[in-house]
Amino acid sequence: MKGPLFYSKILLFGEYGIIKDSKGLSIPYSFYNGALKKDDKASEEAKTSNESLRKFTKYIQGIDDAIVKFDIERLLEDVNSGMYFDSSIPQGYGVGSSGALVAAIYDKYAFDKITVLENLTREKLLKLKSIFSAMESFFHGSSSGLDPLNSYLSIPILINSKDNIEATGIPAQQSEGKGGVFLLDSGIIGETAPMVGLFMEKMKQEGFRSMLKNQFIKHTDACVDDFLKGDIKSLFRNTKQLSKIVLNNFKPMIPQQFHELWKKGLETNDYYLKLCGSGGGGYILGFTEDIKKAKESLSDYKLEVVYNF
């Protein structure tokens, strides 16, 4: 048995801001993916995954039927016969490893599921998002539901606000383009829950709240608009501002050894770094007008280009 593939995701813009109603833009990233599997020669990883699925199954049994109803009997049967989630998506890297698993379980076991093939109205997207939020909270304590939504639909999602999301098109990639978006591997596993906890603590400070509203969200929204319009000049202006704001106000979310690298990008304009997901480790997202220059400047690190301008 092997289920369909579910992709990882990259939140290009909106990390933390979407908690407070900024815009956001999330795109599927097919380089990493996962699928539900069963095979008799279970490896140690498969056994660990199966154990985790068992706990997850217990958790989703407690989700209110009014939100979503599952074929628990069939799910339990499959888990008991060794089903696991076979995934190449790195965990704790901000690219949606739990989101892909949630999408796979919903796809296979939910009754009356909303499918990608139907007309995806805003109501249906919000219903999916709330189902996925309830399911993914098992992994993070609380979840917006956006990662599984992206993984399930495999299309870019534009977040206008908490209650206003839509499927969107993004400008076609320029395969010969000089500029691009890349992932930089921090080599550290990040954990979402403590980082979000830290953010919520900071939100108690008046100064932080005002910075978030007047600077962080303002530039995040502008970046989303620029990216969708294909206005590259303005996009890099706003991304630079965003990178600066994050360095000044989200330092605990940036691994210590990357503070100087972050600063170097802002000083040289070779690249601009931003958080990928909640930070604290995992991937760091980079934007550059010249991939070649960025690679030279970051020659000690492995860069994965995910989008070309």
C-alpha cells in the first residue's frame, strides 16, 4: 500500500504576522514530500512513525464530529497493521512536515471530505482550514491549519486575513532569471511551540505590538502585493526592510550564529534573510537579486533555490 504524495510548503511571507491578521503567501514545495505506507519489513523509522500515528489517531478521535468525522475503525485497522508516514520532509525545519501528514490522513480517512476538484469557495477553504487547525494542534499546541491546507491542495494560498483566504496564482518562474528565493540550512532543528510562546510573551509589550502593526505587518503586506504583481524592485525594497525589522525585533527566533550573516546581507545587499516558519532553527529563507552573488557570499552554506525571478 502506498498513498498519494503530499508536498512540503514554504510560507514566503506572513510568519508571525498572520497570527495578528497580516497578509501571507504560502506555496507548495514539491522537493520534499510524504505518503502513507504499509510494508512488512518495517524499519526503525517506520516503527517510530507508526507509534506517533497511533497517538495521533487517539487525539483525532477526540475532535468534535461537528468539525470533521473520520473512519476511525479503518484508520485503527491500518495503524494496527503497521501503517506509517514515509516522508522526506525534514522535521523542525519550517517546511510543514506535520502539515503533510495531516493532509494525508484527512484525504484517506475523512468522511464527506472537501476535494481539490470541486469549486473551492472561500467558505470551503475556511472550513478546511478549521478542520486542519483542529488536527494539527496535536503537533504544535495550536495551529492556523495553513500548512496542511497548502499541502492538501498543492496550490499557492493567499492569506488576506484570518477569515479571508483564497487560492491564488503566482507569477511564472523565470528559469533563466538571475534573482531568486532560496533556503539556507541552519543545521539546527527548530521547535514551533516554544517560539510561538516567546512571540506571545513579547506581544504583552506595548512597544512590540506597535512595531508589529506599524512596521512588520506593513512591510509583510507590501511584500505579498509586490510578489503577486511581479514588482521585483519594490519587492526587494520591502524585503530588505522586513529583514531589518526581524533582526532588530525577533533576535531570539534567529539562531545566534546567524546574526552576523543576517547583518552582512543587509550591508552588502547580496541577499536578505528572513524567518522560514517560526524560526529557532530549521531553514532560513533568503531573497536575492543575484543568485550567483548570494552563493559566493554564503559559500560556507548549502543553498536550495526554490523560486527564480
